[in-house]
Amino acid sequence: MAGGGGENTLDGEAKVMHPTMPQTLAVPMPGAAAVAARGGGPPRGPKRDAGDFGIRIARDGTWYHQGGPIRRKELVCLFASVLKREADGTYVLETPVERGRIEVEDAPFVAVEMVWRDCDCGGGMPQQCLGFRTNLDEIVTANAEHPITVHLDPATREPRPYILVRPGLEAKINRAVFYELVALAQPETVDGRVLMGVWSEGVFFPIDELCAVEAEAGAAAE
């Protein structure tokens, strides 16, 4: 296509760019974030409600501003450092001087890598710690403060796994990492039910019931 350009998205699909779209999107920073980027202290004054910032985090973890992807990872990391979630589920960028809403399609982060390490959890617990790296290179270890949660579709039992990164902010565990997680799963009896799950820092995180996992494995082998 004359005058146009192509770009591969994270899910492997080709995305056609408008010929006039700038390669580096200029995104207005929230006030204190902009000052922090320049190395100064936060401006003084009452916190301002900026309304909707026009920022969206897609399901694959890509940040967009007014429809265009934000390409500078350091800018995305700066925004993510002031990201919060309200009690009503609203996501906001909040600094000492202003706050504004953003849209999050699924979870604000994506867990793209898992690291297993041997650790002494004490109390006879399995000596296993599972660390996850997000798409913004934040490292979090699954434990009581950072639980793994697997939501199951009631009809298909398709899993949607997440790990808590910060209060109210989760990372969706991508498919490849989830398969690695399932490979480490072992059965445990919880409240009279036999569940498949993983241990990390002495905490057991259920994935699914053993019978359902065995049924899926049998179906895949046929």
C-alpha cells in the first residue's frame, strides 16, 4: 500500500499504520509525572481532576493514547508507577497534583515470564517460589501478598489466570506462562475437594479441580 506502513502487534497480526501517524506519539504527562521525569520535585497546589486522559490499556498490555500506541516504554513505565484502582473498579493515574481516568480492557499488566527457584519456606511446606516478570519488567513473587487467582468460565471452564502485582492491580498470566504453571501443578485436598494447584512461598494456589484437569488431559490425548 503506497504511503502506508506495516507493524506487527503483540498477537502476531499485522497492523496498518496511517501514513501521517508519527512514529513517536507525543503524550501529555500528568503534572507531577512530568516533573518527576525532569528530575524535580512535585508542583504544589490542590489536586486537580483531569477527567479522562484518553489512555487505554489493551488486553495484550499495549498502552494507547487517543487511539495510537505509546511506543516509549520508559513513558509507559512512568505512567504505570502512578496507576491506581478505585474501590468501584475505575483505573486512574494519580499524582500529588492531579488525577484522571484511563480505560483498562482486562488487566493493566501481563505476566510474560515465570522463574522457578528453590526456597526454604519452613513448616514442611514445599520448597518452591514462583517469580513472574511483567511486560513492564516488574518482578513479583507469588505469595500471600501477591496471590495467583484463576477464574474459570462456568460453561467452558476456560481459565483466566492472574497474579496481584500491587493493591488492586493485577497482571494477566499469558498462555505460555500458564502452561508452565500447570506443568508444576500437584494435587492437594482443600475443604474436602481434591484440587490441582501450585505452591509458592508456602502458599497453595488452586488452578482447578483434579477431575476437571484429568478430563482435559484425556481429551487432549485423544
